[in-house]
Amino acid sequence: MILRPLTEADRAPLAELWFEGWTVAHAAICPPELVALRSRDDFRRRIDADPASFLVTGPPGAPEGFVRIVGAELDQVYVAPDRMGTGLAAPMMAAAEAEMAARGIRDAHLIATLGNDRAARFYERQGWRDTGIRRVEVGTSAGPFALDVRRFEKRLA
């Protein structure tokens, strides 16, 4: 699995992939106030704010999935909705972990929204340890938004 840097051609389709994936996984389990802030423009703004943090799989201009690495956090892991269940996510996760280890990160973490049981089960199958519920502030165009999440941790090789 090759994760590559984000290209200019990826930005618009990646924002659409992220919007669709977030909506499928989170719209029914997140507070309505947060759902209202997660527009297509919001995802494009977030990509534009830190494009170097994104690694993408798929051909330029047609991403099939992506990860976002911010420090020691595997901040985002998304597969295009039409690629869910195809086995793409596990090698993406492994490649992201290898990238983090190459950056010198030994103790990585990620979060899953409460109720996102599919993601939580996936993370556990990939060797991530559930360390419990935490309240975090997620970034939005309206400022920080408090959200209860489940935190996962993993010691990288």
C-alpha cells in the first residue's frame, strides 16, 4: 500500500470523499450542532489549512482513501464509501503507522466518536488499545467544539 502526498488535483475530490465518509459515519451519532458545521466547504477549508498532513491512496485526482497525521495522532483514516469493506483500510492503516514510526513516533493515538462502533472494532483489530472515553475539542469554522470520544493508543515498532 502506497500512501502519497496530497496533490492539487486531489483537493476537491478529497474534500468530497471526506464529506461523504464523515456523513456516513457520523451524521447520525454526532450532535446536530456539529453536523451543521461539517459542510463540504468545511472539509475543503480543513484540507487547505494543512495539506502536508494528508497522505492519499489512489491515482492523483481520484483518491480512494486518505490518512491525516498530526504529530503523534493518526487524526483521520477514511476510505471512500464505495471502497468500504474491500480491505483497503487495513493496509492504509499499516502504511500510516509505518510513516509515523519513520518520523520517530513511538506512542501513537487516535480517537473515534462515541457510537462509531465500526471504526472502534477496526482499530482494535489493527492492534490499537482502547484507553477509554475523553472529552476533546474538535476544530470547526465556528471554533472549538467539545465532543466525547473514545481514545485508542498503540506502541509503534
